[in-house]
Amino acid sequence: MSSFSFKTIVLSFAALAALPASAQEKVLNLYSSRHYQTDDALYTGFTRLTGIKVNRIEAGEDALIERIRNEGERSPGDVLVTVDAGRLWRAEQLGMFQPIKSAVLDQRIPANLREPGGHWFGFSTRARLIAYNKAKVKAGEIATYEDLADPKWKGRVCMRSSTNIYNLSLLGAMIDHLGEQKAEQWAQGVRSNLAVEPKGGDTDQLKSVAAGQCDVTITNQYYYARLLRSQKPDERQVGERVGIVFPNQKTWGTHVNISGAGVMKHAPNREAAIRFLEYLASDEAQRYFADGNNEWPVVAGVKVDNPVLAEFPDFKRDALNVAMLGKNQPNAQRIYDRVAWK
Ligand SMILES: [Fe+2]
């Protein structure tokens, strides 16, 4: 087979996938980097309600974005679901979303948890917490993100890499609240307090704290929740050795981020895509979506039956629009580079 005809076959598959819904059965093509079991209930719930079949393409964030870039205008993707406002912002910068105006979404999702132009929307929230070794740190000894830069913690802090989106978004929030100069002093301070060079994910930081390699770290709440709900006794033990703090309750509030989604630029099934986003904001879907990763719903009044989340206190959340985390991302990366936080 010549390379020419092979190319033709690849193109015609892509063209078939992009056929309008009316020419075949009603479908929604969903690109997602979420892969939680409870998400299955979401898709069957949507299909039951609308008769629209959900085709899922699941991959890691970077692989998905690369795929969408390669597909360009021929992309069959209707909705992109991913985590962290910083990643949604990146996809927006790459022109992957189209703006959506929906009274349902505007009314149900708080204004600070969606992109003001309607390019993407938050459907659950996560919080970035301080975690400490209960045997080495007293409750109340650390209360703010800023405290992590205090020389008192020299050689006692574990942090994951600065290129990680969670840390970029956190510093993005700090730039907004403290200004660039103080945000840089903070990054410098934390960097000089590190017990070890940044390595691994949030769960690895929690394990290092539990094992006594360092005393304090930062983690998203669901990693801590996962350890406490684990079937493995050694993982539950890690969770039990660690205390958590909702930082900055007396100042700007704990940094919160989102899992979110937007309608893709070339969505062949645009109406189905909007209906899907509106479905994600329904009470039923909010429970599945949030609970799948031990996160909080964004819609007011929706209760999740989750024993670990129920243990968390009500807390003051940063009210900043999550789109700011993206806007400040290039500055945040420059600061981390300047202070040599790997
Ligand atoms: Fe995560």
C-alpha cells in the first residue's frame, strides 16, 4: 500500500467521526483526563436523560492536548474535561474552546469558578492544604501558606516540582494576593526550607511527611482523603500520621481550584455538548462528579454522601476568579525559575 492511500484512509476515518449527529445516532464525543469509576454513572445518567450516546476518549492531559492540536479543525471532540484552572487556561490559550452562553451554567456555577468569557466552567472544587507530621508539629503551629517560608521550617519542608500545575496555580493566587515581589520572596523562602529536592506527586509528599523525612508539605485534599479511604492498611496509616490545615482562614482563604470542562472549538455536536455541561451542573451529576475524586460540588446546596469530606470543616475559600490562576501562570513559572525551585 502506498503512503498516499494510507493517508486517505486515515482522513476518511476522521471525516466519518466528524459527521453531524443528524447523519448518524445522537452522540457526544468526550475527551477526558478524568478516569474515576463514578464517572461511568455520569455518562449513563446523561444518556438516560437525553438519548445521546457518550463516546469517551480518555488519556493524560498532555496527551489529550497534543491529540487535539494534531486533529485541528477535523477534531471530532465536543467537550474537553480536565483538572486545574491552569490547564483549562492553557487549552483556552491554544484556541481549543469556544465561548458558550448558558443561563443554566451562569445561574448554577458561581461566577468565580468559571471563565468570564464562557470558554470553560468548574464543576467541582479541590483545596490545597498544608499537611504536617502529627508527632513533630503541634496543631496550630502553622496556619498559612506564608508560614512555610519562615526560617523556622528550614530543612523541614517537602514540596513537589514547580512545573506541576497545582504549584503554578497556587503561586498564581499568591501573586494576586501579595503582589509579585512578596510572592517571589515566598517562593525563595520555601525553596530554602526544602528538606529534599522536589520529587514525586502529592501522595509522595504525604508519605515523606508520615515517614519523618520532612515535617510539613502541601497537598490537595483528595490525596489525603484517598489515603484515609484506602483498602491498604499501610496507606491508611500514612493518612493517620498526618494532620491537615486549611490555610489562610484569617486572611485571603484557602486556595481552591477546579475540575472543569468546556465546549471544544470545532465541536461537531455543539448542542449536545452544551446539554452535557448543563447536565454536569445538575444536582445528580454534581454528586457523582465531585464524589468521584473526593471533591466538593460547585452548585450551592448539593450534598455529597462522603464520609471523608464530611469530616472536613466548613472553611473560608479564596474568592479569586480561577481564571486569574491561568493569567498569572507565566509569571509564576518565571518566579519559580528565578529562585531555582526545580
Ligand atoms: Fe491530582
